[in-house]
Amino acid sequence: MSSISAIVIAKNEENRLADCLDSLSFCDEIIVVDNGSEDRTVEIAERMGTKVFNLKSDDFSELRNYGLRKAKGDWLLYIDADERISERLKKEIDHLTRHSDRRKQLNGYFLKRKNFYFGNHEWPYIEKLERLFRKESLKSWKGQLHESPIVDGKIDVFEGFLLHYSHRDLSSMLEKTIEWSKIEAEFRFNSNHPKMTWWRFFRVMITAFFDSYIRQGGFKVGTVGLIESMYQAFSIFITYARLWEIQQKKKL
């Protein structure tokens, strides 16, 4: 029988961390990598018996790789503090650890993520994210912001859902935009993004709105879909406005 280590990246998640950790009770080891929290995140994690490590970084691959080095399980399950493991997914993961023939064939799994915005409003689009790996097959994570795993071997997909409770309210959404747009803009600038001109703003905003409202089916969920899609357009506008600002300062 194999063991599973869950790795949670958290920052200022005192209101959501406990529910996340509860959903991981089936794991043999739970590791919380705290990214410089200023609230009770660390206290809650320690009280619930998890192993807590501190690493402050804007590089998500660095945070995930740090968890990889600290984990001792045969399988590694990556989950964020605003995510939960559904009951069906728990059973599928548990079944994986008890059947050696299946373990020999596959080295990783995609998890289907179901998003909930503004409380319990279910988003129509289902994502697939690589989040469960045999430890010996996960070489590392790469990418500062939109990180991806480097895995040797075959990868399958589970049918159970990873539940994601994001964009709880407008205040938290705006705070997140202000915090991460600067990092996103600096990343683009350091990657030699072309000079921002007026038409690029319209292009990125229209693209973001279309992706959210049409491709992902946001129009199917009424007002919530419209607000979320307009927020996506606004968020990308702020990122590129910050990029423009950086480019202007570098000219001086």
C-alpha cells in the first residue's frame, strides 16, 4: 500500500484553510508551505497537525518544488487553500493506493476542477489540472506564475472533482488584482513584451471577456457570468496598464 503526501500552498488563508485540510484527512501526510502569511494561517495549520514550512516567494514553481523536497509520500497531491477534494475523488485516490497494478502503469493524474464563484455559483467550464504524481516521476515544476509540472511517464485523469471556491466577493477579487497585476506586469516586462499601444488594451480585454463569457460558457449563469467575465477583462487591463507604466518609467 502506497502513502500520499498532500502539499498545500497558502498565504493569508485563515478563513479557508481548515476546510481544505479537513478534505485531506485521508492523506498520510499534509504539508503546508506558508508564503509569508500575516494572519492566523500558520497557527491553524499547526493546530490541525500539519507540517508547516515557511517560504516567501512570488515564484509558484519554487513553492511547489519546495513542497516536493519536503514530502515523504510515494504519491504527491497538490492542492491550494481555496480548493477541496470531493468525496468521489477521495475514493478514486484511495483506490489508487490499494492497487499496485494500476500504480505501475501510470505516474500522474489530471484532476477535473469545478469552479464556484461568488459563493456557490457553479461555473460551467471544467478545467483539467495535473495535480497528483508519483513522487519519483515528478522531476520539478517550471514557470514563475503559470507553473507546470515535468513528469516522466503516462498520465491519466480522474472522474471525481476538485472543488475550487474562488472570487468570493468583489473586495477580495480587487485585492487579488492589485497584488498580482504588478507581479504579472513585471514578468511580462522582463520577458521583453512589445511596447504597449492603445489597441493592445482593447485586444487583451476583448479576448479575456470572450474567453470567459463565450468559450467557458459564462453566459449560461446569468448575472454572475457577466460580472465574472467583465472582471476578467478588467483584471487583464490593470495588468497591462501596469506594464505600460513600467515601460514609461524605463524610458526616463
